[in-house]
Amino acid sequence: MISTLPDMPQTERVADHQGGARRRRRLLKWGFIVGFWLFFGLLNASQTFLGFRMENFPLHLGRMFTFQMLGWGSWALLTPLVLWLGRRFPLERGSLVSGLLVHVPACVLVAAAHIAFFSFINMRLAPYGGSSRPLPFWERFFGTATSQFHIDLLIYAATLGTSYAVSFYERYREREVRATQLEAQLAQAQLQALKMQLHPHFLFNTLNGIAGLVRDSRNKAAIDMLVGLSDLLRYTLENAGKQEVPLREELDFLELYLDIQKMRFPDRLQVEMQVASDTLDALVPNLILQPLVENAIRHGVALRASAGMISITAARVDGVLQIMVHDDGPGVRPRPSSPQQSAGDGIGLSNTRARLAQLYGAGHRFTAENRAGGGFEAALAIPFKRAAAGG
């Protein structure tokens, strides 16, 4: 029998991933500190060696390189202390004076510790050769301090300044990422709100149609419409979290919607689709066609006593997906109160316009207007993007 361990909970997986990331950052940080100071020691050792050789001064190569590498490499141990002091006592507004009261003596003590270590290994290794009178430690310490102390002070200040610069940059990046995430969440919320406005609008019209069938005692048609509405709602819920879907799926949804509308207008609604095969996998906004077709039915078919035609076309032109919904109705008359406004400013088309602006910005075109030859046409053009395979 083969047994399997239960899956690790999502929170544990996230915590484990974050812990691993922190360990990698810590190792990278230590690797950079150690590598930097060893490289600095190597540069200083090579410069010292070449300088002494130019003066024909006898020098023990191995001991001199060891001395320089150990001397400057010791800053790899002092650097974390400086970084900790910088975090514990920050030099920033409100704590500048108290910070300086800590860092000034700390700077002196760190420099003294480094010089003491330099003096100790100098005594033990004698990298520049022995002398007739070995210098005592304190005499060597003060001699080294005259040339090294100011350099160590600068190193302390540079280390502290670099840590603050990195910290400020990290905080800037965090604020930038947080702002980007908030902007994306806001855009998502706005798109979701627009879709939620669309759903009640569609449901209201469909339920009104069912009520009309019941009043006319067309019970079978009412039941068929309820079944079709159920299929529509199920499809909508399954795709609720998607902002874009392949055009093929959008047309499948539109077929369900048109089946319901053909029950309302059994002899008056005719639909013609001319969709290029190479556009079926193109991504389009979820539920983008339904309000355009609903507008065509409402203003191009419902107002006529005879049959009306709605044509839906989709084509790819120079990397752009062009979709048009046209009806052969009487067109839309401007509102008397505002001649510049028409059905193109209703809920469905206004939502369509707003969603396209949110998703594509200036990279789209959308028009909704009467055609010169008669009827009303809504046309949109968006960047052509194929859906991912298996998506």
C-alpha cells in the first residue's frame, strides 16, 4: 500500500518560502561583505608589494599578503557591528543628536580595535622584515594609528552611509511596489464594480421578459427562458474572476443569451455572425458583447413590428482585433433634453466604454453611433492577444 503525506497548508508553504528568501538574502549579504573586504585587502596588498619592489625593498611576499588580507579582512567582522549600530541608533530627524552621541565614540572604538588587530598581526608576522629592536605593542599601535586612524574613521562613516542609502532605496522600492499593488487592486475593484452594474441590468431585462411570457400564458416559453437564464448564470459564475476570455468563449455565452432573446422575439430576431477563424483564440473582455447585442435588440429589433437583423463581425487587422455589432433598425434618436446624448450613454454601453478604458487605456477605440446607411453600430478595436494554450 502506498501512503501519501497530506499537502502542506498554504500558510506553511508561504512561510517556508519567505524563510528561504530571508536565508538567501542573509547569505548574499554576508557573501558581499566578506568578498568586498577580501578584495579590498587583495588590492592593497598588490599595491604595497609593487611599491616596495619598485624601491628594491626586500619583502616576504606570503607574509605581506597574509598581513594585508587579515588586516583588511577583519572589517568583515566589524561591518555587521557598524550596521547594527546604524539600525539601533539611526541618524535621522528627531534622533540625530542622540545618534551622534553613540556613533562618535563607537567610531573611535571600532577604529582603535582595528588598529590594535593590525598592530598585533604586524608583530606576529613581521611582513616587512624584522628589525634590530622589536617595537613594543603600544609603540607600534600609536605608530600605526598616525597613518591608519583617519582611514578607519572614513570607513566607519562610509559603511554607515552605505547602509542608510540601501535602506532608503529598499523603503522606496517597497512604497513603489505597494503603490503599484494598490493601483492594480483599485483597477480590479473598479472593473468588478462595472461588471456588477451590468449583471443586474441584464437580469432585470430578462426577468421582465419572463414575466411578460407568463402574463401572455406562454408558460413553456417562460420555462425555456428560465432554463436558459440558469445556464447563463452558471456560465457567468464560472467566469466571474476573469477579466479577459477567448473570443470563442465569449461567443458561446452570446449564443446562450441570444437563445433567450429569440424566445422573446421568435419571428423578429435574426442574427448573422461573420467571425474570422483566426480571431477565435483572441482575448476579449469578459461579457463585452452581451451589452452591445442587448442594445441592438432594444433599439433595433424591439421597436419594429417586422423582423430585424443583427450582424456581428470580428476580424484581425494589422495586429488589432476589430469587432462590430450592427442592427438594421431605425437608429437612435438624440434625447430631447440633450441632443448630444443618446443610447450610447446608457448603462450597458457606458460600462463597456469604462471597462475598455480600464483594461486598455489609450490602446483601444470604441464608437457607438448611427450609421449613414441606417441602423446603429457599436465598434471596438483592441490589441490582438492570443489566449495561452490550455488557458
